[in-house]
Amino acid sequence: MALERISQIATEFGEKANIALSQPETYTQLGMIILIYALSFVIASRIRKYAPALNARGVDPAAHPIKRFISKLGNLIFPVLAIFLLRISVEISEVALDQGWLVQTALTIAILLLFNSIINDFIGHKVVARLFRWLGMPLLFLHMLDLLGGLVEILESISVNIGNIELSAYGIVRVAIFGSFLFWLGRISSKTGREIISKQENLDIRTREVASKLFEFAIFFFIFLLLLQVMGINLTALAVFGGAIGVGIGFGLQAIASNFISGIIILLDRSVSIGDYVELDDGRTGVVRELNMRSTTLETYDGKVIVVPNEKFIVEPFTNWTHKDKSQRYRVDFSVAYHSDIRKLVEIIREVVASHPQVFSGEDVPIEELPDCEIDSFGDSGINMFVEFWMEGIDDGKNRVGGDLLLMILEALQQHGYEIPFPQREVRVLNKEGKI
């Protein structure tokens, strides 16, 4: 029976094909289709020739995101023109030839090819591209054939009631498809927007950080509202409900809101930025690696990560070592014996410290930033001395200089015969009468 049915369908299709091929209207429609594609190709080529910005071949991958986006739009000129002219030809053929099935078929195929081109050019994530290709294209094809409505009715008929809530297969599928699409679109929009903002050289880095965070928040808030609409939730009722419970949850979210507002204040007042070396009030230190709307991430020189709530930078004191100037002054302490030639030693230590490549020295350096060796105090066993110097950055981690200078000072003292004094104690032995 199955073979007979297949044979019958094949026979009917062959008869209809013979009838269609014997009609001159069919060849007229075929000529219209060929002419439309040729005309669209010529016009698209001319547009890309006189508008180089629409040519994706000559665009550097590292170019501005808007420039790359516009260049990709050039690839859509040809299919869009073809679809526009085919849509007009469908109306013309139905009026002039009393049929337009071939042009309508060509229009459906052109729309599917345009959708596939958009996926190839604008969707870089492989999983998302496959989802659009294997799910979006069949849905579009059913819509073009006016079969999507029947599928929707079938899915709506499959439902289950949970109390006063009715869940249908169509509702679940709709939320899953549109929810995935909206969050993907929000992610791409956020990434593109942050990339565009980061390339605005006329804005300082802190302003770009604020704009990026606010843009990201606005995008996902808008996506969330759209998703609520897709789910069929009345936003007016949601606003009333939110106002009713806002006071209740406000106390629970007080810390989160405080950190959020503090994050905006930090970015606006420019007290902390990426790359700053910060010392907290409790003594913890680290380099600022990330600024979020809720917290700030510090990385210590021993590889640890400290997540600090933004509120701490507002209500508690902290030290920003590299806020305006990354140049820092440090000192190294050492001691020498009392019989040392201190005047000569001072010059030796200055030259030794100045020879370090990371220490500021030279004729172009201000005198107050040159290495300076002085007497600190007179100790019990020797003369306590120190040397001050300026350098770029923090004396720690990969940029550690103090340890190198101690070794260089030790070698210089040994080379020139200077002694580092040991602790000395004078012991007196008294007799019974208390005399020596």
C-alpha cells in the first residue's frame, strides 16, 4: 500500500510538472526571476564600488565595531534587493499572468537564503548559529507556507492546569525560543556597546567604565522587560506588586543597593581605577584588577584575590598609592661602624643606588628625586644610616627593588672595607663592696 501511494504521488507530481512546463507563463516567471537576480547583482556591485565602507573584504578585523558591522551589511544588499523585486513581481505576475507560484517559490527561497547569510555574517557563536539554522529556518519556512498557524494551534491544545495557572506547550516553547534569543541579543548588544565605548578616546578611562556598566545594566533591564511581555505578565500589575513588596525587600537588599550606588560613585569621582595599588584600612594591599557595580577585585603580589565591597571605599579610609602619580619614594636602612669615613660612604652609596636601572637618576631628574644617603641616628653598636630613592611603581612583586639594593649596598661595603657592626655589650664584674 505504501509503495502504491508513493507511486501515485509521484505520478501526480509528474503530471503537474508536465502541465507547468507546457505553459508559457512558467517560462515568463523564470525569465523574470533571472532578470531580477541579474539586476540585483549589478546594483549591489555598483553600491559596494562607490561605497567602500560596505565592502567587508577591505576591513581590518581590529577596526571599529561600527565599521565592521556596516561592512557586513554590504553582503546583504544583493539578497535584500532580490527579495524586494521578487515581492513586487509576485503581485505583477498574479495580475498579468493569473499565476505567480514560481516567483512566490523563488521569494521563499530568497528569504531563507537571506536568513542563512545573516546567521553566517552576524552570529559568531557556533551553538547559537546552529540553533538559529536548525530551529529558526524551519519556523520561517513554515511561516512562509502559512503552516505555522496550524502548528501553533496544535501546541496550544497541549496544555496542563496547575491551580489557576495554565501551561501550554506553545507557551513553554515560545518563552524558551524568545528568551534565548533575547538574552543572546542582549549579550551581543552589551559586548558591542562596551567595545564601542572603550574606543572613545575623547573620554577618560573612568568615564568609559561608568558608561559601559550603565549601558550593560540598561540593556539587560530592557531585555528582562521584553521577556516579561513574552511570558504574558502584565507590567502594570507587576509595578503595583513591586511597590507593595519594595519596602519589605528593601531592607534585605540594602547592602546590595549600597554597594551598587557606591560603585557608581567610585567610577564618577575617580578615586579608584584599574591598575591602582590600594592599601585598605585593615592593612591588606593589592592591585585593582576589576571594577564591578557591586565589588572591586584586588590582586595581591602573592597571587591572592581580594573581593572588596564597594561600600568600603566610601565609608572607610584607604590609601591609593598610584592614584595620580605612579612614582614612589622608598628608603633602605643599614648600619656601619663608628670609625667609618661617613662622608666618603655617602657618595659611594649614592652612586651604587643610582646605578640600579629602576631608580630615578641622571641630570634630567629633579634634585629632590635623586638618591640621597643620610645619617638616621647613633645606635648602641654603630651609626644607623638610610638611603632614599624614587622609582616607578610599587617596590614589590615583579617590581621589587629594595632587595636588590640591599645586596648592592652589602657588596659595596665589603668592597670598600666598611664594617657592619655587631651588637656590643660592656660587662662589669663587681666585688662584694660594689667596686670593680
